[in-house]
Amino acid sequence: SDVTLEHFADEDIIEALQKQFIVARLNIFAVHCANLPPQFFAGLDGGERLLTPLYWNRLIKRAGGQVIDRFGYGFSNTRMAQWNWRIPIIAETMMYRKLARLAVVIGFVVRKRAE
């Protein structure tokens, strides 16, 4: 899913992930996160819960999942872009995985944890 899960309560997110683990080996989703600067809040529909990447990791773990990979995008809308316009370009093109935790939108590749 793309920027959808952050609209739901924790228990609903956990249930959705658990159901997705039943039907697919991998689940890829992206969410708006807490790195979104306030000046961009007006562009949201108001139902987003802007959670930290660490919080998302905990939800995935509670659902019985394991993060395989992370990626990020929307660096041009972060506080980094206010420091130097080159930083978001470098982040988007070369370091989108390593800097994912700093992105406005973070994508997760997850699978069910081995039991």
C-alpha cells in the first residue's frame, strides 16, 4: 500500500499486516511519518498519524513481521532540504535506503517472522 496504513489505529494496522502475511510472502508498503515538516500538513487529508520509523518497526514486530528492507522518498520536503538543496538530491538518488529514517515517506519491505 502507498501512504494508507498511517490512517488506521495500531490494532487495525497489526491486523492488516497479519492478514497480508497470510496471503503474501513479502509485503511492501509506504507511510507518511513524523519527519514531515509542519508547513506540509495542509496538504494532508487530516487522518494521517505521523509516527516515527521506530514506532512502525514496533508495529511490524507486534504483527509478527520482520523488516527486510527500508527505503525513503520525499527528502525534498524534509528539514534537510532547508539546509542545502543538494542534500535531498543525493538522498533521493543514492542513499534512499541508508537515509530512509529521515524521509517524509518511508517504505518497508516486510515478511512474517520465522517461528
